[in-house]
Amino acid sequence: MSKENRSLGLFSRIFRRNKKIVQEQSDASVEVTLEDFKLAQVARKEGRFTHKLYSINPGFFVIESYPVYEPFAYVNIVEDPNGKLIYEVQEISLTPEEERIYREIREHLVWELKPIASLDVDVANEIRKTARRIIKEFQIRFTRTPGLSWSKIMYYVERDVIGFGIIDPVFRDRYIEDISCNGPRKPVYVWHRKYESMPTNIEFPTEEELDEYILKLAHMAGKHISVAYPILDTILPGGHRLAATFKKEVSTAGSTFTIRKFSESPITIVDMILFRTISPEIAAYFWLAMDYKMTTLILGVTGAGKTTTLNALATLLRPTYKIVTIEDTPEIRLPQDNWVQLVSRPSYVGSGVGEISLFHLVKMALRYRPDVIIVGEVRGEEAYVLFQAIATGHSGMTTLHAENIDAAVKRLTSPPMNIPPSYIPLVNIAMVIRRVQVRDEKGRLRPARRITNVWEIKGYEDYVEIARWRPLEDEFTIDLGRSIILDKISDLTGLSKESLIEEVERRKKILQWLASRKLSDYKSVALNVYSYYLDPKSMLRKIEESS
Ligand SMILES: Nc1ncnc2c1ncn2[C@@H]1O[C@H](COP(=O)(O)OP(=O)(O)OP(=O)(O)O)[C@@H](O)[C@H]1O
Ligand SMILES: [Mg+2]
């Protein structure tokens, strides 16, 4: 058995036992000495890197440089002579002696780890403890060898055994949204918040290394990928969403993977206002509409921000509502207590046996008597059940992969969703979110996300555009006077349309106040929304007094 295989055995042994391993944070525990900083600086200057990264080209221009894990890992955004941007990870390198010790420690670790006794231990911590112990023993053994940096060795042990291996620094980079690998001997690509898509200087030099890496990721998620079952869609420790293919079974160039990084703090509706993805007034309009159980459909292409918008809006739901969420991969996080999260399960044998699909779960959700059913994304027959649920008085929220309302309705009414056209008006509001380019104060183009259109659905192929984004001015227009949803709410409640518009105005004030105070974190938003529901008058008074 090769060394790598043995350590993979270790992974499957350990990670299969515990799916809830939390990804370690960058403050994780390696003691860094002044000596390390000096060493790191020298290594950076000399451009020494681990063998799997290729070094900076001297002719390239460094645009930005920042640490992701000081003093061990840094990122440089560089531009090649043709103006192409490259994302360069630089890690402090090990000396040959350190590298040898590092390999020995890993070897020992594989053999010394004991099977874990109970299911609720923090596996990563156990491994770290054992690693510490082994390193201590090694420190004693190597006291006579000068110039060894134990924290550097520890960094690599943690990175490779409990971390994400050579991609670990990218995971630590807050600016990165997506990481993808299209095969061996090809640069890994990232999607950077500021610079968008870029190749990195990381690649898997051989098919074997990439296959092993994918096995490792699968084991970390407590899932299975193999030649027999070569695709995987799951959540990694730390909440990152992974999609992967194995060997050349279904991907001609060899194994591939793509990771949607989980962000520690979910993007809230107030963040979206601060990013100008949505205007406070449009957000307030959604807040009111959802409060009266209007059904909402969020449209957009891959990675546009649909799930994020869904989550941000769902946080505004009345805390007393019973909410059931249904997803393929658990991405939604809600502050409400009265919330049941259901997640589908694939069939492991490939024949459909044991599979629990979104369809089953939506049917099942009705038993929970929910006020609101949230489906992460509709794609298939579950859409039909969801529409039936909406027809029987539940409120629904979901996302759909489509560019605009016409494309969405076409998809909904065609196989496999097969929604009858007469059901389409059960959706009350549809919106589309897009990745766009806007000019900043200095006139430079930069990527951004905007909710570009909001429609109210009157009938099949009969939509009222209630709000839109004007690209030239980068401003939103909303016309609540045209709203048929407000008319509907007015019929339901007896409140006049004017008083509903005033209510939108009040909620807009709350959101603006939160935005102006930068109270955009998940907790503050949830808390203040809750306070408003509980006692709107004193909440408004508080805002009046403090502004
Ligand atoms: N308004 C926004 N501003 C900035 N970043 C955003 C915004 N919305 C989403 N993002 C980021 O974009 C990435 C993709 O978002 P999200 O998962 O919501 O997209 P999606 O449309 O659901 O994608 P998919 O089609 O793959 O499900 C995430 O990393 C998220 O943090
Ligand atoms: Mg999504």
C-alpha cells in the first residue's frame, strides 16, 4: 500500500464517522514566532514555493498582494504582459530537511490515530491533538538539528491532513466565491469578488493526484465517489458546496470539481442594500408581500445570487410562521425557530432505490402544516407539487434557473415540470438577479449584482413590471401605484392601498436605518426585524430618536 493510499484510508476511517466536522478557522492554533515571520519574508523574497505551485514570472506586474494566513500563505493578483490576470498563491516553503520530517510526521499520524470512540467528537481536533503530540516527540528527537521551523511543519500537517490540501489557502481567502478544477495539468480557476474569473498557479500535475484529492474531498463530506458512481454533489465541512466528477467516466479530461465557497456571514438583505443589489424600497415591498404570504420566484443564471437572495428575503418572514425548506444541498440558513430543514438524498446504488427526492420532500412538507414552503431550486416534478401546495393556501418561495420571466414560464410549463398555464398566476411576484458591470466613482467598470426586474404576475403571459434597474444611472425605479399585489392584499385585509404603501415606506425606513448604521450582519438584521414584528411602534420611535 502506498503512503498516499494509507492516508486516504485514514480519511475514510475518520471522516465517515463524523459529517459535522467544522472547517478550521485561520486562527487555528499554530504558534507563530518572530523567527517564522522572518523566514516567511525571506522565502517570499526568494520566491521559493512548494513544488506544486509555479512561481511568479519576473515580467509580471503585481496588482495586489494580501495575506490569507500570515505568515504561511499569501495571495498575489498579478497581470501578465498581455494584461491577463492570474491568481498566485504563495506559501512558505519547507527546507528539504523540514520536508523530510513533515513526511515522517504524516506517516506516524496515519498509524497513531485511534478509531474514534463516539460520534460527537470533533475529529479535526482529535487529529490536531495527535499531530501536536507527534510533533513534540519529533522536536525532542531533532533538538540538535538547527534552523527547523516547527510551526511551518505544523502548518503543512494541518493543511494536508485536516485542511483542504494545496487549495487550502484559497479556502481561506474571503474574496473567493468559487474554486474549480477542469482536469489534471490545468490551472485551477477561482472567481474573485473584485477581479472575477482568474486562473491560479495551482494545478494537479497528475491524474492520480487529482483523483486522490477528489476522494479526499468526498471522504471529508462523508460521501462516496467512485468509477461506479462517478458524480457527487454535496456539502463539505464548513458548508462549502462541492460538485465533482471522478476519473474519465463522465468527464473526458479526467476528474473535475467545482466548489461554491460558504461565507461565514450570510449576505443579508441589508448587505444587499449596501451593495446596491436591491433598493431599500424594493426590499421593503418584498418584505410586505411575503408577510402577506405572496409567493415569490427568484430567477437568474448560475451563480447569479438566487439562493443568496432567497435566504436574505426569507429572513424577513414573520417569526411566527412555520417554515419548511427543501433543498438538494443544505444552503439556506434562517434565524426563525419554527423552521424545518429538509434535504434530499440520492440513491446510492444508482437504480433509484432509497432515493428521497425533492418531489418526495415537498409532498412530505405538507404534513408539517407550513405557512411557507421554500424550495432551494425547482427543476423537476417537485415544481408541480409545490404549485399544488400554493394552490391550497400555502405560501411558496423558490428559485429557478432562467434569464427572464418568459424563459421561466416556458420552463415551468414544459417537461419535466409540466405546470399547467392556468397555475402560473399562483406565483405572485417574480424577480431576476443578474451579474452586471457598473461604473464606480472613478468611472472604472466593476462587477456587481443587481435585481434588474420585478414583475407581478396577473395571468399566464400577463405580467406587470413593477420595478426595474436602470443600468445607465445604476438606479432603481419602482411604481407601487401599479401593484396588483397590493390590491390583492387590500382585498384580503380591508386595508387601503395607500395605507399599505405607507407600510412599505415604514419598512423601507427600518431597512435604510439598518443600512446607514451598517447593521448588516445576520444577527442584527434578524433581531431588528423581529423587534419590528413584535412592536412596530417602539421600533419606529427608536429610529426617529436616533436619526
Ligand atoms: N448580492 C450579492 N452581492 C455580492 N455577492 C453575492 C450576491 N449574491 C450572491 N453573491 C455571491 O455569489 C455567489 C453565488 O451566489 P448564489 O449561490 O446565491 O448563486 P445561485 O444563483 O444560487 O447559484 P447556483 O445557480 O449555482 O445555485 C456566492 O458566493 C455569494 O456569496
Ligand atoms: Mg443556488
